[in-house]
Amino acid sequence: MTIVLAYSGGLDTSVILTWLKETYQAEVVAFSADLGQEEDWEAVRRKALATGASQVVIKDLKEEFVTEYVFPAFRANAAYEQSYLMGTSLARPIIAKHQVLVAEETGAGAVSHGATGKGNDQVRFELTYMALNPGLKIIAPWRDWDLTSRTALIDYARDHGIPIPVTPARPYSSDANLLHISYEGGILEDPWREPPEDMYQMTAAPEKAPDRPETVEIAFAQGDPVAVNGEPLSPAALLARLNEIGGRHSVGRVDLVENRYVGMKCRGVYETPGGTLIQTAHRALESLTLDREVMHLRDSLIPRYAELVYYGYWFSPERELLQKLIDESQQRVSGLARLKLYKSGVQVTGRKSDHSLYREDFATFETDQVYRQKDAEGFIRLNGLRLRIRHMVNKG
């Protein structure tokens, strides 16, 4: 039997690799996806082989991740519970997709992941497996073994000589990619406790951010960012550039308590500097280029779209249907947005587009020849008719 494991080299998957070999007497193919998390991939390969992997497959998926997962969600302005830009939620389907491809290429009959039985990631991985190759056996060690805590995993790793990056004194669970870094677990499980400043990796502390504001211009074409300060960049390079710019100004830190799909609340801390800039600029440009009713209709669907992504239904017919509607709304969302960054703040200072629906001759408070203000009287009377009738009925 051959099992393809979604492998990061962290505590959980390092222990899982050894556990799979012992429990199933199987060959384990360690699969790692480079989504921009700045790993030493050669060290990851060596560690997987030293831990017992029969083969290691590492794929550079940065451009695909940003182009086919991040940007579609940002065309929708998707944020789970209005706050979380879903860096982990968007990463899981691409990892699981390529894990399935590796299983097919190597003739493996099973796939495995390191998600716990309490979290969202188990759903995201397994729904993707089922959508793309339902014949694969799914092994979820956290739901099967008797290692019931990360402390137990640390002990197991020490007993088996597995090097680990986590210590009992600093037991953060961290997930990183080009879009964000997330932190949970350990002292962060107390929602009243402030995260330690030395935990943050992508963003400077507001107190240490530059004392002068910085202006950044982001160009869009059909809803996707394509250039920063006049320089065209590939999707992955563009997001990396905005991470750098936003990070030095402490943009994109979020500390929230969110509702997991499995039913419990959890505390998560996130850094998403580039994504925060993209979403702010995108909304600014949409304010010029989207028809009012199209915008309102699209916005009414976004909580549902965000839930689908967060819950793990990326490869579902309903998410794909919503994506088509969203993408149709973006056909004329092209132009330029200007932002001013200062001490974690992001202010829109300008936007322009050849497709702008904003007309100064209509909007002006000065004398104009295109709008009859007296017409507003009939408009208001007709819209107020039902209110007048309700009052008459209630009074009578």
C-alpha cells in the first residue's frame, strides 16, 4: 500500500509520516506544496526522507495559487464573517488537488493529511479528495490515533528521534503562504490574552512602522491586480510586492474569534498585508465601475460565497456557479486605485477608470444642465406612498 501524505515538515505531519509507516506498514510519499511560505525545501526533502518517506514530491504552485484561487476570491471581495481573508481556506483545495494528482501519478491508493478532528482543514482536504477522486482511501490520523494533544505529539517525536520546530514553551500552530500567516493554539487559546509581538513575521509593529506615510498605486484589469506603482508583475510577484509594502506599515493584522464549520468557536490571529491592500483598492475601483444594482446583488451573495470557501466547497457546483456570476460582474473593473499607508491604516486617496460610471456633470453641487432637481419630488412621493398608506391604516 502506498499513501500520499500532505507533508509540511512541521510537528503534526512529521509524526504522522512515522505513524503511517508503523500502523499501515505502507510506503509513504511525502507531498509538499510551495505556496510561498519561504521554506528551505531541500531541508524539508531531507527531513522527510530521514523520517521514512519513500519518495518526496515538492511542487512550486505559487503562480497557480494566486491566479486560480486567491484572485478569484478577491474578485468577490470574499471575507469570512466580514474579517478573515481566508489564506488557509484558499490554500487547502490546491494542496489537496495536487495531492490527488501525485496519488494518481504514483499509483497510491490512499491520501492522508495532518488536520485535527476539531478543525476546518479536515473538511477542506477531504471534500476536495471526494470531488476529484472519490476512489482514494482517506486516512485522518488525528481521528484514529491515541495521541490526543500536541504535547503527546512532542513526546512521540522525541521518543522516535523526530526533530520538531515546536517546543512546549512556544506551541503555536502556524500556517504560511503568499497570502497570509495564521497563528493559533497555545496561549492564543485565551481570547483575552494579547499575542506576543515577537510572534508576527510579515508585519512590523505599528510603533515601529515608518513615521511617514507611503502611497501605493494598484492597477486592475477585469477585477485582477496587474501592476504596482506602474510596474506590471505576475500574480505571485505582485502579491509578494504588496506583502512587503503593506508589511512594513503594519497593514493586515487581524485578531478574531471565528465560527468553525464543525461548530465551535476558535481564536485566530492573521497577517494578510498584501491581501488587505488588494481588497481595499479593488473595492475603491468597483465604486467607480460597477452598476449599483449589480454591486448590491453581488454583495448579497458574498457571505454565502465566503462560507463555501471557508467550509471547503471550492470544487463544488454552487461555488463554481457563483464564481461565473462574480466574474461576469468584473468585466469592466479595470483602472487604477491609489492608497496611502500609515501605521497600520489604509486610506483610499484616488481611483480612476476608463469604464467609470461616475459623472461629475451629474454629481456636481454646482449648476448643471443634466439633472432636474424638481423631479426628485415625484420620486420621493411615489417611494413614500406605502408609508403613507401604512400610517393611514394604523391610525384608522
